[in-house]
Amino acid sequence: MTARKPKIAPAPAPEEVVKGIKGYDKDLKCRGFQFEVGKTYEHGGAVVMCESGFHAIEGYPLNVFGFYPPAGSRYTETQQSGQLIRQDDDGKIVSTRITIGVEIHLHEIIQRAVKWVFDRAKLEEGAHAVGPSGAASATGESGAASATGERGAVMGANGCALFLVYRTPHSGKIMHAWAGIAGRGGIKPLVWYRLNESGQPVEINAP
């Protein structure tokens, strides 16, 4: 009599782990809960968006400013797992488990935003300007436009990536960098923008 081979159970699917960014107040608190760098936290019940569980941002890094603006806020990397619920319009994700990673600062978030945008965009021909008053526009699907001159300006169709740098008038030293997407975060499609001295994009007439 031939012995039966034991059945091998399929390996369980690996648990999804999502990397993101979380904002806090100046004391590293979020909604009154005290967090610590390097600690892992578990939520005992079900998660509900904006109500229960641990919240963070995945995807476009600057979305975190919609919940914790730069003035007076702190930010860390995060890893989330367990039960996960996503809110696609602003990148918010809530989970039953979160690990608080290293603290990151404003310039690092901006650098990550620039990389995130350009990793997902196709730079259009002629859509990159580097002169003192250069201007660039992007109108194609997933297009990107960048202007890095002292008074550079960009304009893009809805969904296009935009990148601006502000330099000091005399030395040319980079003081501010900004990346955004036309049609999101208050940036209007097919409108020209330039960075002001504070590093904020402002609407201008055609350059």
C-alpha cells in the first residue's frame, strides 16, 4: 500500500507594510496621543478613517502639510501594518499597527516631494528652464515642467508636475525649492507660478 504524501499548506501571504510620513505637534503628539521615535504601537479595535487607529500619509509627501502645517509641527517616517484603510484623495492611511521611524525635517520632505513628482512624470521637450528668468510649461499627460533660474516660472495642465527653485538675486544661492501638481493643493491648471522670497508659489501673468 502506497503511503500518502502529506499535504503542504500554502505559505501565508506576506503582511503588507506601508512606509509613510506622520505629522505631530511640537511635542510629538497627534490628537493628544504621545508618540516616541523607535516605538511600535498597536490599536486594539477596528480602524475607522479620521476616528480610530493610527494615521499617516503615504504617497505624495507634501500632503502631510494639509494636516500638520510646517509652522510648529514635527514629522517622522512611519511603517504601518495590520488592518489598513486608505483615503486616496489625500494619501491618508489608517492602521492598527504603526512603527515610528526617524524624525525628518522640512527640507527633507520637500526633497522627497520633488523626487516623488519627477519619478512619476515625463519631462516634456522644452519644459525645462534654467536661465535667470526662464519659463517652462507642460501640457501633455503626465508632463513635467521645471524652472530653476532666479525668476523662473512654470505652468502646467491638470495633473502635470511642476518644480520651481528660488535663488538669491546676487549670489545665485538656492534658498527655496518647491514641487507640486497642477490641479492639486490650490495650484491651478494652466496658470503661471513663480516662487516668492518666502518660497511660496504665487500666481503671475504670463512671463
